[in-house]
Amino acid sequence: MDMQAVLDRIHDEAQPLLGQGRVASYIPELAKVPLQRFGMAVSMLDGRLYTVGDAREDFSIQSVSKLFSLTLAFQLVGDALWERVGREPSGTAFNSLVQLETEQGKPRNPFLNAGALVVTDVLSTRFVQPEMALVEFLRRLSGNAGLQYDDAVARSELATGSRNRAMGHFMHSFGNLKNPVDAVIEAYCRHCAIRMNCVDLARAVGFLANGGVSPVGGEQVLDASSAKRLSALMLTCGTYDAAGDFAYRVGIPAKSGVGGGIVAHIPRTLGVCVWSPRLEHTGNSLAGSFALERFTSLIGQSLF
Ligand code: GLN
């Protein structure tokens, strides 16, 4: 199979979609990104890299960060995490509050905003600077020592993040946030504001395809069983309320963000990232979802 030809074809097929969908404007700074963008990168576990379009242009990773903050927290506390966060799809939007009350402040899964706040709370207990702990982790996983978070995006979300703050205080009232809510929210917004590109993320997700070992630096990030479990969570909960449809159409574990990025992997084979800023109604990149669907169809590989 000619992987480059596959990416070139997907790039062509995606062009008519680039004008469709909307960017996330509830974080004002995110609405400023250039719209007509499409990039995709595939990083094979043996190190071969394939790219197309704007694969080296940085974007705001937003909820893609939740995958990596979860990994760090899971390294620290393991299964004890599940006493504070569930592992079920929510059937609600990523920023919904409704289940938190009936479920006593325990978020359904770590990829909802509420779940990621609990994860960030775990990191805040362990690290003096939880935001830099995640940045440094991603530098190692991607091999890009220059990664940083974008302070303007973080401040823009902090200025408008009443809903996340509400969730934080609500969970605090149940004892499910241990650190001061404002500090947790600040670290969370900085995690979301990390800037990376498709190449960085395709490499960074490789450890999940590779039995927990980073193909970039050789670091044993998780044991193989934990890598399998986090990948299962990506499949069932990684693309918000579209996870069922995504599994149906694409068939591989994925995590998306409202910056328009989606990372995914094919176990034992490759890491992949696609980026296009305009989103469909559940908050996943519209062209990005299409691209991954075409990708698994054209290469004839998925989980199934
Ligand atoms: N920072 C965003 C928020 O908290 C992330 C959401 C997302 O990417 N789904 O709302």
C-alpha cells in the first residue's frame, strides 16, 4: 500500500468539506484561527512518517490534552482513579453538568470536561506546576522540545470559563476536587491551550499503539494492559457524544478537541493525527472525521 498516495487522495477528497461546519467561538481566541486548513500525519511505529497539507502547522490541542493528562494521572494513581471518575460514555455534551448532580459529583468518564478536571486535580496534588508536567510529558512523547502552551488561549478560556468553574465547584462540594478550584481550572485551561501540530501528535500517541512504549524515546509510558484500557476508553468516549457513530464509521480509538484536532491509532501499527478547524455539531472536526473514515477504509485496517 502507498501510504502517501492514500493521504494525498484524502486531502483532495476533503477539500469540498473545508467550508462546512463552525469553529468553537465560546473560547474567543479559538475563533481567530485560519479556517481553510487541513493537515494529516501518520507515524508508523518503525519511525516512517507521512504527511499531507498543513500537518506542521500548530493548533490548540484542547480536549486532545485529556488523553495525555489521563495517561499521566493513571501513571500516578492507577486504578484508584476510577473511584473518582467513571468509564462509561455519557450520552451528553462534553461540557454538560446534568449527570453530576444525580451521580454525586463523579463524572462519567475522564474525557468529559468534568472528568478532565478531576484528572487535573490528581496532577495538581502531585506536581507544583501541573501544566508544565503535561507540557514536558508531551515534549518527550513527541520528540519536540519546543512545545508550549499558548497563554492567550488559556487566558481567553479562563475569562469565559464559567461553566467549567461551575463544574469544579460542584465537584468540590462532593469532595471530588481536593485542590483549590481556581488553581485546577487554570491548569486545565493551560493543558487545553498547548499548541502542537499533526506530526507531534501522531508521534505522541504512538505509545498506545505500541504496548505502552513510546516509539519516539523508548520510554515505557504505561504497561501494555493499561495502554489497552486507555485505548478502549478512547473508542467508547473519545469523541464526545459522537463516539458510537465514530466507532461505526472509523473503527479505531480516537480523541478529539474543539481546536479541530483528532488523534487516533491503529494498535501495533501506527499513530495518526488530522486537523481541520471547522467542527460538526458535537464538537469534532468535520473534515477530520471524514478523513479518518476514509483513512481506515482506504488502507483496509481498523480494529474490526
Ligand atoms: N477547553 C475546552 C473546554 O473546556 C475543551 C473542550 C473540548 O475540546 N471539547 O470547553
